[in-house]
Amino acid sequence: MFFNFVDELREAGIPASFKEHLTLIEALDRDVIEQTPEAFYYLSRATFVKDEGLLDRFDQVFDKVFKGLLTDYGQDPVDIPEEWLKAVAEKFLTPEEMAEIEALGDWDEIMETLKKRLEEQQERHEGGNKWIGTGGTSPFGHSGYNPEGVRIGGQSKHKRAVKVWEKREFKNLDNTRELGSRNIKMALRRLRRFAREGAADELDLDATIEGTAKQGWLDIHMRPERHNAVKLLLFLDVGGSMDPFIKLVEELFSAATSEFKNLEFFYFHNCLYEGVWKDNRRRWSERTKTWDILHKFGHDYKIVFVGDAAMSPYEITHPGGSVEHFNEEAGTAWMKRVTDTYPAAVWINPVPEKQWGYSQSTRMIRELMKDRMYPLTIDGLDDAMRELSRKQG
């Protein structure tokens, strides 16, 4: 298994020498760590990873090679049938029963009711219709059913929560990922405007020949390198419902960073608010104010949002609608500021276009983008690049 681990690290582009392998084995032989999977993870990471930019790739390899090691550690060895767990955690309702469950009302009513329940509830509840708990038909908790409510922890099942409270961990996208399809690069190349700028460090062969012929001696001419002069701001939605599209978005991210020299990228979650970030591990401690972006980058930048636009409508329309913090201004205000500042802006959606009509939030984002939403397909990217080329910022 250890040899396979080293091979996988090398395939992922992480330098893993035989010496480092022996160092890891020696450390294990000398019992320098506790005999736990977590301690082994940190020891092997410290041994092989010398560049912080490789941490995400190391995590992916570790998960692939030692899959289940961390999650199984310390668990009760007794196997419990999955059907038994489902019976306790989830109450299955017929369509008729679902129709009988009434929603609490609008955003303010839901949040006010939740506040009262938090003050009154004294213990854990399962399968009820009022208190905060698991299963059942209460509008608060998780793993149950209600037309609208607040999901607290757990996994989304019916995609109806107006707000979600839980701790979320996001991973950075890997911009060195090899493309699954060269066609993505080809589609992005529609958005190119070549110019020669900067230091003259490239030989101008034609001018050198012409100058030498005129002067009678070697007359060398240099020129700046020719590159794509288009300036691009890339906003990437991460976490939650975007997790199934990580591979596809990484391919787009990799292609964009190779095609555009003047590219800046930022992460956001669900909807744009007052702050964005560059590193998902430090998204709370190292945030960039959206206002600063609007003032720092000129109007000639092209804007590309990448996200599934799947969220509660309140995340777009209401202050406090964000799933992770209290946003003083609604997402609509920030989306409008960006599109007003940058005439050339599009939204790329990885969800198949035929499914957009089923999501109210997708329709709202599409309207805020003035119908400039395109699917993350070759044809969709081609259309998006044509749109950005027409809009000269």
C-alpha cells in the first residue's frame, strides 16, 4: 500500500522520492506518532508536501489510496443495516401527506418562529412536526420534509430550505489539472485580442533582416512578446451543490489560466455579496471586499461567473439570506453593481440548460445577468465568448 501511495503521489505531480519514503517508514518504526489515522495523515503530509499549493492534491491522493481509513476509525464495530438507520432518520411521506403540510409563511415569519423554538426547546427531537430535530415534518432541522424551512446540519434531500446553517469546508480548485477535452481551450480562444506590450525581449526577425540590409551590418531589432491582451475577472462558486461539478469546473479553470495572461480569480458561495476570497482554507480570515474589486479593476475587464445558481431565493433577495453569514445587503444589490460596472459579463452554468426552468433562483440570476447565462458546454462557452467579444468594456 505504501508503494502504491508513493506512485499515486508522483502521478499527481507531487515530488515523492525514495528517500522521503524511507523517512516515513523509519518514523513509523520509531513510533514518533500516535497509532491513529489522523496522526499518520499529518506525518505523511509533512514528509511529502513541501509546497502549500500541493496540499489539495495530496488530500485527493490520500483519500484515494486510504479511502475510508479516517471515517472508519473509532467507530463501533457492530454493523447496523442501512435500512434501520433510514427508518429512524427519515419519515417517508406520500404525496397526499406532503400536500397536507403547510409552509409557515414568508422569510420574516420563518426566522421569527425559529428564534422562538430555539428559546423554548430543551432536548433533542426526532420525527416531529414542530421542534428542531431530524426526520419528521418540522420546518427546522434536517432529513425530513417541509415545503420550506431552515435546514440545520445534515444533507439536503428535497432542496426546499430557505436557509441552511452548517459548517462548510471547501477545497481550492486545481488550476494545473489536465484538460479532459481540448475543445474547452479552443472555445475560450474566441475571446482573444493580441497585443505586444512590456519589455522588448523577443527577436523581430523581419525587422532585423530589413535593418541589416539597409545598414550593411548586423542590425538587431527586438520587440515585446505577443500575448492575449484581454483582461478577465473569474468568480467561481464553490461548495454545496457545486461539488458534483468540481471536475468540470477545474477543467474550465485550468483552460482559462493557460489562455489568459491578465486573469484574476475569486471564490464565492451561491451568490455574490460584500466579500470574496482567494483561498478556501482562509475564506474567513483573508477576504477581499467586493467594493475594492470594483475600484481596483478597470471597466475594460471581462467578467465570468461560474456557478449553478441553485440556492434559496432569499439568498438573492434578502439581507441576512446568506447561508454562512449575515449579509447586510441583498445579493441583488451586489450583482447589479458588478453588471453596471462591467458591461461585458456572463454567467456560466454547469447544470444542463433544460433543467434551469425548475429552479426559481436560476431564473432570478439569469434575469439579473440580463439573460447572459450560458451552459458549461462547448457550444455554451462558444456563445459566451462571442457575447464578451461584442461587449467592449
